[in-house]
Amino acid sequence: MKIAFIGDIIGRPGREMIQKHLPQIKEEYGVDFVIANYENASHGFGLTTKNYSELLSFGVNVMTGGNHTWDKKDILPLLEEETMLRPDNYPEDVIGTGCRIYEVGNEKLAVLNIMGHYGMPYVDNAFRCAQKRVEELHNAGVKNIFVDFHAEATSEKRAMMMLLQGKVSGIIGTHTHVGSDDLQIANNTAYLTDMGLTGCRDNVIGMDPKQPLKQFLTGLKGHFDIPKKCKKILQIAIMELDEGKCLSACKLKVFDDGRVLKTDAWIEE
């Protein structure tokens, strides 16, 4: 099967890029299943029910979250839906789940959403939770497993790779909005420290630079806004999976000026 992952959709500009380009990408690359991180998809913070429906109509199959999962309260009942996840290491009595199994063709695919610790809300141990879930999935006969690790620290993301390589099909980081240049396949597991944002690319992590600059200059916090006009980018990873192994992977950067940059994963021997 071929799956695709889009990290950190930032507001309307990100949604517009998905609407415009995702159908063509799915057709050209033969993508069977699309996963996207929704936690900044509505005005930069959380997800509304309206935008949830939009993303599904654009071709997204399941959505993963993060620390902004809870920002838009109208979305909370939808966390019980098959198409929605939140970080799995929130306490068990929190609504929703961070792990679901999907039928893709004649195969099973598990999607696991985990949140890190540095700079994040209080959650259960990310590494123990991920390890336990993966063991449960293996015991249930599920081989194809994709992990969205929503974390600030690159060291946490790399450590998760060391823990799970050879046991899951892919691990891609989200949250920083800044794409990393380390797409690789190691021990049959695809890994990328951070997918990078889909949205405005000519500002501060998808946001209008005025308030971030004011905060850095004065220490005074304020509301971050998404620019009404900006240069946009769609960043998406495509992985070919077979029997739990990632056979090949690439990352596409699609720009609103028509450019498309493709990077293939290197394979660690």
C-alpha cells in the first residue's frame, strides 16, 4: 500500500493548498490512504467541524492532533469518530483515542498519534505508551503501523526512532512547523524528524510576523494571526509499505508558484 502524510496544516492557506494539490498527488503517486495533522488547521489553533468536513472532502482519510487538539470545543464529540485521533498518551479517561486500525485495500494499517514532553502539556510517558501500543498491535497481527510523533524536541523524536525502528513502518514528527532534511529508511522504518508546515511559508511558522517579533523584542505575549496574503507551500511524505516494512519513501514540497521539489529517502544499510 501507499500512504501519505501531511503535517501541521496552518489555517486557510494550508487547507487551500491541500484542496488544490492533494487529488493530483494521490492520482500521480497512487496513494491509497492520506493522514494529516489537523491541530492548526482552523485559524492556526485547533479544528472546527466545518474545516474537519472540508479536509475529508479534499481527500484526507484520517487526522492526527497534538497540544492544540482541544482549542475548538465543537470538535470534541468528533474525537469518537474513526477519522479523528488525539495524542494517545493523554490519560485514559480523556475523550477519544490516539490509535485506530484501518482497512486499506486488503491490508490493515494502524495510525498512532503520540505527543512528546518538552514544552508540552502534561501527558503520560510517550515512550512507554508507544512501546505498549506497538506491542498490542503486533499481538493483534497488525504489521503496517504509522506514527505521528507530535513533539518539540528533536532529541525526543530521534529517540523514538531508536525505540521503534524495525517495529513500525514509519515515524514522522510534527509540531515545530519547520521541515527537517533527514528523510531516511532505517531497519525498514521510514523516519523524518519533522514534516514541516502546510500553509504560509514567508513568515514565522505560518503566522504573521508582527506578534512573534513583538514577543521576541519585548517579552509581551499576544494573539498570533495567519496572514491574509502569503506565499504558500504543501509538504507531504509518501511511503510504500509491504508487510510492515517501508520499501521506499519520498517528500514533496509543492509551492504555489508551480515548483515541486522531490526528495527521496536514503536507506541506511
